[in-house]
Amino acid sequence: MQSIKAAVTRETYSGDVLNADEAISVEEAIKGYTIWAAEQFKMADRFGSLTKGKVADLLIVDRNPLEIPANELDQVKIVKTMIAGEVTYAA
């Protein structure tokens, strides 16, 4: 979530703001790590979105990142992780 926050706020881990005019929305940042990443690697037929027939890799988080202030994105906690439909982490 730190990387999502950085893409949205353009703020580095140390607090510097770099190229603020290149900031993207939270939705675009999430797509960058999911749908668009799968497309880039030519794997969108198997990964990148929750669709019947695709591999179910997902994170369950404690709050909706689309509904919180951008500066709190790095505070979103992972509640559960699933890879290929199997739970690999549960808080």
C-alpha cells in the first residue's frame, strides 16, 4: 500500500514530493498493480481481475482504499491474502 500511496501522493517514504503533476488516482494505482500489470506481461487471460476462469489472487483489506484520504493509504492493513484461491495469510 506504500507504493499505491506514493503513486497517488507522489510522496516518497522519506516525505519528499516528487513530480506532483504526475500523480494518479487511487483507482489507477490499483489497476497498475492488477489489471494493467497482467496486460503488460501478456497474462491478462489468467490474471489481473476477478473473473470466472482466472487465477484468484487477492488481498482483503480492513478498509476501502477508494474511500480514505490518500495520505492514509499506507495505513491500510491486509486482513487476508489468497493465491490461486488458497488462503496464504490471515490476520
